[in-house]
Amino acid sequence: MHTKTIAELSKLLKSKKISSIELTKTFIERIKSFNGSLNAFITITEAQALEEAKKADQLIAEGKHSVLTGIPIAHKDLFCTNGIKTSCGSKMLDNFIPPYDATVVIKLKNAGTIMLGKTNMDEFAMGSSNEHSYYGTVKNPWDVEAIPGGSSGGSAVSIAARMAPAATGTDTGGSIRQPAALSGITGIRPSYGRISRFGIVAFASSLDQCGIFTQTAEDAAMMLNAMCGFDPKDSTSVEKEVPDFTKTLNDSIKGLRIGLPKEFFNNKLDSEISDKIMEGAKVLEKMGATLHEISLPNSKLGIPIYYIIAPAEASANLARYDGIRFGHRCDDPKNLIDLYERSRAEGFGDEVKHRILIGTHVLSAGYYDAYYIKAQKIRRLIKNDYDEAYKKVDVILSPTSPTTAFKIGSKMKNRVNMYLSDIFTVPTNLAGITGISIPCGFVNDLPVGLQLTGNYFEEAKILNVAHQYQLQTDWHKQIPKKYK
């Protein structure tokens, strides 16, 4: 059962060929078997999951179910879950038990899904490798000596090793698409404002967006149907009608204009990865799509701009962790200043401290105009590039990551090299548009991800293209040998 997609499991549950309790037990046992070596989960909610599965089976028996009723899923450990620890991969929140659920958690509960547990992540979602977690590094099931990508590495690995059919994630600069690529699965980041951020612990508020990891684009469409929608509790949530993303999956892509940004296909991209991406493009071309070279001239500025804006917003968001209201508090503080200093010094890891320092600096008097305001102006230029591109093409195709999964520890001493892991994903976040990564092959036995980017609120379009590609290929069906 663990190899089947959500679409397949939904049909089996509806026909009562399997029960939700059986399905949930299967995935709980797989988590127990593999989590010791992969470190994908921080918390396993076995008792609650089995209770929810029992209720799901009752709903199915009464004919009161939805397509997701009884489907087990996992949540990245920065989605607030009522009564269950939400740590953000940090010592700072190791003792934090939220008194409420995030809107996404509520929506998926209402759709009938079963929560298996909370997945490991880079601390406060800051990282591209999942090496910055208080709970230790997550391992890639294709090579346990390699990183799985980050910051949503635990969620990505839970799908790649078939420990869950779906898992939520967040994408601030590529933290869904990059680990999806390096772990050989499907991961989508919807447009900014499409899904509520209420109850999701903030990193960079103008960039953060919730999304989903699954085996297939079809499964992603099913999950997004339940997750999307306006939320009055989130001031950035957009009041826009949500289509049924599954309805257009089988539309023809004949005549679809696919843009290939010349800035993404240069001599800095590994030639073997470039070949795999172009093979993927040719598959779509054979189905009737047309390929067009386009230019995103300011995309090269994405990384430096991101690492001004994101740390600035992180500095503001993380100021609330002061050792007083909630979270880690140092022992025996001498005075208020000592309480602040030691609680934050003990609670935050090195990468988080580094970004807070950068963010505080660029927001300080004398530097705000020179760095932060200038970065926001360039961000607008990046958005304008995408606006112009979508006048000429329908979707943009590119690599998701410039490399396959690299060895654990290999980039920890060079932050710039680590940050460049997100060079193809960051511009999408700065523009606020949607993107999906799907598997398109292997280089040296490690997965390669193909990225499809769509204009604002065009998730249905990129899901359609991804689904049509997956009907013609079987890369998304590949499972690491040990986890079959």
C-alpha cells in the first residue's frame, strides 16, 4: 500500500478494499522502521493518528467522506498543531505546545486526512540542506551520506522513502521545490496569498508560502483543493476563487508556449543536469508544446536580493523570542538584559543568529536605504521580468537545482555556495508566483528536478503540464531500493 498514490489509495478506501486504520498502521510502522536512519520526523503522533483513522473509517462507512478522508499525511514542524509540539527545528521552541491549529491543519483535518506526525526541518526554515536542525541532519534516502535539500527536508524524505503519501512544507526561497528535486518527488509552491499562512511560524513574511509534497502532480492537485482559499485571519490571504485543480489535469498541452530562460542555462549549470532538463522539455515538445528562449535579465540578482530581504524580515519576526512570553528561557537570569541575551543565545542556532545579525544590520539607521530599500526596488525589477515573460509564454521551464544532492557537511563552511543551491528557485518567491518541481531523471544515481513556473494563481496550468509529463514518464515512480 505504501507505494500507491493518493488517487489510488482514495479509490481503495472508498471501495472498502482497505481501511484507514490499516493504511495508517502501515505508514506508522514504516516511520518506526526508517526514521532512525533518515531522521525525517521530530514527532510521531501514533495514538492520535489511529483515533483519527477510526473516525475516518466510520465516515466512509456512512458515505460522508471526501476524496481525502482516511489519507495519512505529515506536517512540517512549523505548522501549529493544537496540543502537539511545534518546534520549528529549534531549541528555542523545543518546549512549545500550541493552543490552536494552523488554518492549513484545520482545512486538511476537515477534509478527513490523518496526521502521522511532524517532520524535521532547518531551524526556523533557514537552510538549503536540512543540516541546521536542533534535532540533527535529515538524510537523503537515495544516499544517506547526502543532504535531502531544505528547509523542508523531513517532509520531502517522508515522501521519497514512502513514509507518508503527502506532507506539507513551506517555501520561502525554494524550500519545497529544492528538496523535492534532490529527493526525487513532486513539490509545489502556490502563488503568494493562495494559501493561508495563519498558524505557520513566520520566517520572512513577504516570501513564505505553504505548499505540498506528493508522489505526483495529480496528488498535489487533490491536496491543494483542500488547502487553498481565503482566510480572514491572514491579512496576506487573497480573496480569489479557487478552481478544482484536478479538472484540468488531462487537458491537452498542444500549442502551449514553454519559455526557457537563457540565464538559467549557462556554463555554471552542470552539463548532465542541463541535458536531463532538455530531455524533459523535448518530451513536452513531442506532446505539442513549443519551446521558446526567453530572458529574465535580473534573475541573477535574486540571491543577493533575497539574502537582504529575507534576513531583514526574519530579524523582525524572530524578535518575539525573548525568553518571556513563550519558548526557551535561560536559567537564573541576573536581570532583564541577561534574560534576553542568554535566552536568545542558547535558543537559536548559528545559521539563525547569522541571519538575524544580517537582517538587523540592513534595517539599521544609515543602512536601511542603502540595502533594504534598494533590494525592494530590484525585487520589483525581477517581478517585471516575469510579467514581460508571461506575455510571450505560458509557463517557464528550468532546472530546480544547479546540482544533485551534495554530501552532508560539504558546504557548511561556505555559506555562499550553500545559498547558491537556491539560485533557480529564489526569483519565483521574490515575484510571488507559483512553481512546481517534478522528477526528470538521475545523474550519478541521484535525482534531478525539473521546475515549471507559472504566473500568479496559475497553479492549475503548471499542474496540468506536470501531470501530462508524468503520464509520459516514470521518474516519479522511482523509489530508493531500501525503501521499496
